[in-house]
Amino acid sequence: MERFNLDGEKIKPLTICLIGGGGFIGSHLCEKLLYKTQHTAIIIDISSTKIKHLLRPYSCWFGRVQFHEINVKRDTLHRHLEPLIAASDLVINLAAICTPANYNTRPLDTIKSNSVDAIPVVEFCIKYKKRLIHFSSCEVYGKTIGSFLPKDHALQNVSELYLLKEYDSPCIFGSIDKQRWTYACAKQMIERLIYAQSALHSLEFTIVRPFNWIGPRMDFIRGIDGPREAVPRVLACFTGNLLRGKPLKLVDGGQSQRSFCYIKEAIEAVLLIIENPARANGKIFNVGNPENDVTIKQLAELMIEVYADVTKQPASKFTTIDVSSNNFYGPGYDDSDKRIPDMTIINRELGWKPAMRLRTILKLCLDHAINEYKSAIKNECDSLLEFHTGYEYFSGSE
Ligand code: NAD
Ligand code: UDP
């Protein structure tokens, strides 16, 4: 079926190279491209676990998807990367180390992955005249101006001090010993490189700044489909603890705020960016849902409520505990206080506005997690109960 973009132009099938396309966002984006469009996806990643359902032979989209298991960091002389970029119409770079626990414990890897490894991608896009959609982060804004004011200061409620705007807000990071900011700083550096290259070499680009997109397949549950010692992002941390009946840990009391956006709505924005180059080129877009702005404590309370409801258990069975960031993440951790996106630009250029409220999103996420992990959690409980009493297991800390 013919499809048309926002300017009424017929959408031509594109060959899209998705670097890091096997991750959380990539897997949802590839689903959308393969199920709902005629575009072809060339996926580069070190893992295909999250996209294996898309790589099955004999599916009706099979001829439109390729997976290349490539670690871009180890692709000496870019022998694999370069021809795949040359063969595409559009390049989308999603590859990154992007879980905060890594920012201060693996600062060098974080810096390289989010800046140095992306440089050849930009250069090949210039060399072969390919359009680039680069995934940056809302984290480039860092802390808000308001965070430096006393908590009860009259200016706290002035939206200019906290609403994050692509072309107005400053990027405020903590001091160098707060290695949390390695990620934000590396993302900012590559944004600046892309911006400069576009002025010098007419690189066609769009920068996407996601604001806490969440949904199924985000990260992993510790000790089940990921290492027990690794720390995923907050949705997976809280989900794992709920599944195991353990307290949800609130870092420094869970007072930081985040605006959560459902992945499938965010993917609609990405598709609009892909298919409306005349409106999206040369722009930076915040993509998030300011209506779903909560503190992490409120997120934990809502997840408990929804999980109790879905599993028909009393909410009083689930608790939260406060932990210090130093204990949870180690030294060097710091945090963004508030992250509320201004949505004027994407709304004006592409007419995108998300609608899904946080409670509905969390229900979808938790339903999915229960289905996905219930047998693994049951096996884990059964084997642990052979060694421990139930009381020790369910009340123990991690
Ligand atoms: P993700 O970790 O699920 O996906 C990243 C993918 O990149 C992974 O599949 C990983 O294997 C791959 N990758 C990493 N290093 C690689 C390498 N050297 N070679 C090949 N592949 C490599 O994370 P995500 O949430 O899907 O994020 C995708 C992008 O969006 C990242 O750039 C991230 O910084 C950005 N982002 C996401 C969010 C969000 O809300 N999820 C927020 C801000 C920014
Ligand atoms: N967080 C928390 N408990 C956890 C995991 C994370 O309180 O078990 C907090 C973390 O300190 C941060 C927020 O949740 O304030 C969001 O963290 P996430 O890792 O999802 O990524 P971020 O939004 O910081 O990039």
C-alpha cells in the first residue's frame, strides 16, 4: 500500500542501516519498519537476542532485514561498517553504553562508546553523502538551573528554570570527579561534531534526544537475562525486585524527577523523522512525554500499585527502601534533578504528541515482564528454597 509523508509526498522504500539496532529502541524501531513500512533494515549489533523474532526465515519481511554481528569498536579499519553505510540510504546510530551504572564505573568505555566510536559513522555519512539520524540523550542538558536554588525559592516554579529546550537551555554538568557526566559529555561532544560537520560539509542530520523511553525489552533482569552484578536502568531494577518480592531501592530517597514516554509512541516520532527529511534535517528534537513527570519515589509507588493489581496481591506486601547513591552506584555518581522536555519543536515540525499515561505504560511493561520472566523466577525461587528458608530468601537484601 502506498504511503505518504506529512507534505503529501509518496514515501519511497529506503535501505536503513541501524547501528546498535539490536537493543531496546532498535528492536522496537525495526519491528515498526518491518511490520508497517516497506523499508529495508540493515542491523548492526553485537547481539541479536532482542530481534531474533524479526530474523526468522520465511517471514513476509525476511528479504527486507539483514543482521550483521559487528562490534563497531573492534571493526579494525571499518572493513565491515563502511560498505554497509555505503549501501544504505539512511544511517541511524543507536549504539552506545547507556546505563548510568557504567558511567562512573567504566568511564573510559562510556566516553569511547558515546563519542569516539561514533566519529567514523559521521565521516562515512559525509563521504557517501548519507543522511544521519543520531541518537543522543536528554542527559546532555545535565542539571537544571533551578537545582542550584534553595528548595523553597520563589523562582523554583518558573518554567524557564526547568523546562528543557533544544536551542535555549544550557548544558550543566557536575565537576570532573563526578564521573556520572562522562556519558552526557561524550554525547554532547558528538552532537557538536555533527553540527559542525553539517555546516562545513553539508551533512544531512537529525539529532534525537530521548527522554526516558520505557517499555518491554528494556535492559535485563539481573541474574536472569543479564549479569547479577550489573545494574540496569530503573524500570528493569524495579521490575526485577517486584518479581522477586524484594524492596525497591530508592537512590538518595528517589527525589529526582523523570518524564517517562512509552516506547511505541516514541517510535512513531522516529518514523516521522525518517519519512519527513525536509522537516527534520538540521534539527535537534526532544522526544518525551512531559505529562508523565514523576519523582522516582512516585514511580516506585505507582509500580507497586500496578503490580499488586495485576498479580492480585495486597500492595502492602511490597516496600521501598532508601539507599545512598554511593552504595548503589559507587563513588562518582551524580544525578539530573528534573528532566521535563519542552515539546514545541517536534510538535510544530512533525505534529507528534504522545498521549499514553504512566499507569497504562507500567501495566503494559509489567504484564510483559510477568509473562517473560515468570518461569525463570519460579525456577530461581524453587532452587533457592532448597537451600534457604522462605523467610530468609524473601526478606534478604541483594
Ligand atoms: P540499548 O543498550 O538497549 O541499545 C544500544 C545497543 O547498542 C545495544 O544493543 C548494544 O549491543 C549496541 N552496541 C553498543 N556498543 C556497540 C558496539 N561497539 N558495536 C555494536 N553495537 C553496539 O539502549 P537503548 O535504550 O536502545 O538506547 C539506544 C540509544 O538511545 C543510545 O544511543 C542511548 O544513548 C539513546 N538513549 C536512550 C534513552 C532511552 O530512554 N532508552 C534515553 C536517552 C538516550
Ligand atoms: N534509580 C533508583 N533505583 C534503582 C535504579 C535507579 O532510585 O533501582 C534512580 C536513579 O538514581 C535515577 C533514576 O532512578 O535517579 C533513573 O535512573 P535510570 O538508570 O533509569 O536512568 P537515567 O534516567 O538516570 O538516565
